Amino acid sequence: MSDETIFTQKIDTGHREPQVIIDYQEFKKVIDSRRSVRVFSKDKVSDTIIDNALDDALKAPNSSNLQPWKFVWVKSEAKREELARYCFSQNGAKTAQHMIICIAQTGTWKEHCQMTLDQMKKMGMEVPSVVTQYYTKIAPVAYGLIGPWGVLSPLKWLLFNTLGVFRVSPREPIWPSDLKTWAVKSTALACENFMLSIRAQGFDTLPMEGFDAKRVKRMCDLGGHDHPMMIIAVGKRDERGIYGPQMRFPRDRFVEKI
């Protein structure tokens, strides 16, 4: 009997992409010069810069390609001033040329499973049976079976942990909080793409976690499955906008080899 599973089967759709040569030193300049800018200058940032960065954000790696994110670009000056207040009137928020509300979504995974299969077909791809099986059977179990307010979560916990006694088994998402964490992880990767793109285009960002989430949700008319997890301010750094040199704790505090 074969030990092959849906996760170990190798798929060849015939698609090939050329390998791109990257200049690491140029990439490192983007990484090293990205700073959290606390005060922005009055220099304008064109909409093209933001559009480019949003396109780059949407290319971020994400769980099962389900893209559980949403980005609200606050264009109105009045709304931007309102949002700055909800960010406790931080200088970075008040002086920003643009503000992006980054939202992790836990209610779109089911629709996006079907959209993935539909999009593959529209692209003329022959969808392998293992892919169809994943999005129609595996994903609904992995990201579903939670129910409203987590009423089914105890049963899912019992199922996964019973299976886990006998074999390698998924352990989450089981509770609604797990599903939120799942969506936040992918959205955070997109946020990093966005900020690095802004820096590569010669401008700067300030990622803010300090804000009144309830008021932000009301301003954007968000639902219970929408979780604002970061607000990114964009602008050109003021000469006094960075408060000090970059500080990181010793590498060996965080990096371990086993």
C-alpha cells in the first residue's frame, strides 16, 4: 500500500518559469534602509507609488494561496485626519501623505477556494485532481468546521488531537482565534512586501499597531470576520523623522541551530 498522500504527490502541470538573477547588494540596501519613520516631510507621494506597492503586496506568499487580506487606501483628506486621530495622533500618522489600512479576513477562505479552481481553468490550465481534492475537501476541513462563535471548535479539537495520537496531524486552526492568527500571518507578509516596495521606490513607511480598532472598523464598515491588524503611513522621511540608529538585540538570542 502506497504511503503517498495529497501533500507528497508531485504535480507537473507543464508550467515553467525562467530563473531570475537578483543583485543581493541592491536588495540588501532596501532592507537596511527601511526604517519606521516617525515624521514625514511635506513632499508629495504620487498615486503611482502606492499602486505599485499594493500590486507588490498582493504578490506576497500566503497560506494555500487563499489571499486572506484586504487593503483600504484612505484617499480622502478628511478621512485621513480622522484615521490619524484613531492612531492616537502619532506624528507619523498626522504627517503621512497616504494611509493604508491592512485587514486580515477570516470569512473569505471558502469563496477563495472556489475562485482558485475557477481561475486556474480560465487560465487554460488542466487542474490536477489532487488540487481539486485539496480545495474541495482538505481546505474546508482545515479552515472550516469551526462554526459561529466557535461552537464546533471543541469537536474539531477532539478530532484533530485524536488523529494526532496515531499520526502527524494538523493542530490548528481550531478556534476562531487560530483562524484570525492564520489570516494575520499571511497579511503580515503582504504588509512587508508593501513597505519594502515603498522603500525601493525611494519613499518611507511607518507600520502602526497602535490604533482604536473598533473605530477603524466602523469607519471602513467592516464585519466581524474583518480584522484591522496594521495601518501603514507613507511619505518621504523628514530629516528628523528617524529618532535613532537601528537597534537589534544580539543575533544568538533569536537564532538557534538544532
